[in-house]
Amino acid sequence: MNQDAPNRNRRRFLTAATTVVGGIGVAFVAVPFLSYWRPSARAQAAGAPVEVNVSRLEPGQLINVEWRGNPVWIFHRTEDNVNDLEKVEGILRDPESRQDQQPEYARNRHRSRQPEIMVLVGICTHLGCSPLFYPEDRPHGMERDWVGGFFCPCHGSYFDLAGRVYTGVPAPLNLVVPPYHFPDENTVLIGEDEPDEGEA
Ligand code: FES
């Protein structure tokens, strides 16, 4: 096992400040590191939507925000990331997202509204650990095709960059896609569908 891999990949996370609806903007830092921004306890208790400005989220970058006490990852997929999603479908358990792990608008290959913007709840569907981000490096124990994704070290589950689970691992389901939409081109609102779609 490459002992450096998890730390190296953790450093790929960017910190971001987000706002509950009606609040202020987002702050990115130059040197990526893992960090959460936490809405107020009152906002969390209410399950308030979380507004994230993604205007500075570059291709290949991932930010980690908190919604209803859970990590939510927003990843800007590169063009290669999008194209590569097709390559591993033969070794995924539910490549067409037949299980209800996402809103209808995310029942597609990339499991998102926009192919390049991934939004996932970062909780493993086996026993609830938070997987690690491996956008390029092959994670420990992975001997099949790998085009980037997530590795849960608790019991060894693998997911692609759309949160689709590989076959032959403990996790039974794809990662959850939360309800979300884009109120404008620079903003993701996590926790709320578009008005005519109804809230999940
Ligand atoms: S909690 Fe992720 S593999 Fe068990």
C-alpha cells in the first residue's frame, strides 16, 4: 500500500465557505486542503438549503461542504473525466442508476444536472464512512480499470467519479445525489430542487 496516497488525495480537496440561503459568498484558498464549512446549528437543525458559489471551481477541483450534517462533494469534472465515465460501466453494479439513489434529473451516466458538475453526498452506502478522493491515482487494492473516483478504506469499496459503485465490493448502492439546482450559472443550491420539481 502506498501510505502517502490518502494524504496526497486529501490535499486535493479545496476548502470552501458556503452560505445558507440569503447569506454571503464563498472563499477559496490557494493551497488545497480538506475543510468543512459548517452552517449554524439552527440552520442545520432546520435542514436549510446550502448555497455554494462555484464560479471559481476549476476543472479537476473538488470542494467539500456540509448539508444536514453530511459532507457534500461538488467536483468540477474535466472533459476527460466526463468521457471516461463510459469506460468502467462494465464493472459497475448499477451503471444506469436504476436504484433510487438520485433525483430523476440525475438518472443519467454522469448522475448530475450538468455533465461537468458532480454533486454527491460523501457517505459510503455500506456502513457510512466517508470515502477518499482518488481523481487519478489507483487506490489501495484496486486491480481493475480505474479512471478516477472514490475509495472507502473502511471495508474497501470503490466508486467512480459519478459515485457509481463497483461490483464485488461491500457497498450495495451508488452514492446518494442530494436534491439541488442552479439558481444561476455560478451558484449551486444544495437541498432544494427547482420549484417545479418539488423538494425531495
Ligand atoms: S463503510 Fe464503506 S466500505 Fe464499509
